[in-house]
Amino acid sequence: MLPETDKDGYLRNLDDWSPAVAEEIAQQSGITLTAAHWQVIELAQAFYRTYDLSPDMRPLVKWVRANLGEEKGSSLHLLKLFPGSPARLTAKIAGLPRPTNCL
């Protein structure tokens, strides 16, 4: 069972996040997490710890590119992993607040 979430499915308390919670959120979104997903999730969490905000799409792409290289740091790669809105979905699965500039 998931901890308490807001109306959009984001955790109300970031301390409630765990890998098991991430797996459940991902499953509800139709995603089976792989090592590639976990790399991006961990980077999104690092971005949040560094800047105290969830990355929107452009900063997420740049952050992933800086840490994992050109091939993985592309919006196409992130869209394959997190279809629809990669920044929003990554933040949700990573237990972060909704990115501020994502529609």
C-alpha cells in the first residue's frame, strides 16, 4: 500500500519514499523499473538534494547528460524510459514534488 499522496499521486511526505514505494508507483504507471530507470531516478534525487527542487525536462536532460553522457542524456532516451512526461513521472517515482514548470 502506498503512503499518502496528493491528488496527482505525488508523495505528501518525501520521507515516505523507498525503493518498494518507487516500484509500486512505477507499476501503477505501467512501468517496470530497470537499471536504466534507477540511474535516472537516483540522478533526479541528487538534483533535488542539490537544488531543493524537482528538475523540469530541460534541466533533467542536462543533468542526465552531464552524469551519464550524450546517449542517455537525451529527451528521446528519457521518453522511452518514462513515457508522456519524463520529468513529472521521474519525480513521482523518485518520491519528489511535482516539477514546477511541468504542465
